[in-house]
Amino acid sequence: MEKIRIGGIMQNAHLSLLNVTAVPDRPGIAASILNSLGKRGINVQFIVQCIDQNRQDQVALCVDRDDLSLSLELVGNIAPELEAGKVVAQPEVAIVSIFGPDFRERPGIAGTMFQSLAERQVNILAVSTSISTVSCVIESDGLERALFALRDTFDLP
């Protein structure tokens, strides 16, 4: 099978994942979390929010590992105001991304990426996409396997 050509691979291995769970769905949840972190100079490098069948939000975000303690404190402080269920962290994660032009016009790229990672036993913790990028949060110890998988699967410049 011919490899799909992509623009490249990006990675960041020095991250932590925070999940804010079971938040009643209403406007301003992500704003409250991100403003709290931003006011203290914490850069959020990945964010995804989804709503379950019970109209409860889950917000997953990645911050630099060095910012984990302060991030947990800040998000924990606003959790009661948000009526959040739990704030949990996974301290050692990485992001691996593929990018290229016109991904929105090229079906199958995300599925190919996910299959490649699965075949190498790399578990995906969260996914975010744009018109030109597919990013996956994974456990840090799977980063080398993930990079190998993606280099083996895609045609790189």
C-alpha cells in the first residue's frame, strides 16, 4: 500500500494531562479554567472538551510538567464553582502530531494514524484535530514507539 504523504511530525514529551470531569454543561466552563491558568502564566498546549449523554462536560488539557502542581491547585480551587466531579492528573504524557496541507480534503489520515499507533500498543488518551493537524496525547513511555510507527506509516519530506 502506498504511504500517505504528510508535512511532518511534531512532538512534545514534557507534559501533564489534567481532566476536569462531570461538569454540568453550561457556557463559560472552558473560559473559567483557561482564564485561571492564563492569569498565572500557565500555557495550555492542548485542550479538548466533550459532553456526554448526561449533559456533563469533560475538559482535558495539557500543561508543561513543571506547571502541574500549580495547575492542579488552580483548577482545584475553581472546581467547586464549576460543580466539577473530579480533577485528575496524569503527570507524564506526551503529544505526537502529524501535519500537512489539506487534511480536511484527504479522508483516512486520522484513522491511519490511530491504526498505526494501535499496532504498536500506543494508547491514545485524547485527540484534537484541525484542518491541517491531528494530535494525540499518549503516555510518555510510548513516545518512541509512536514516532517509529508514524515514520513507518507515513511518507515524510
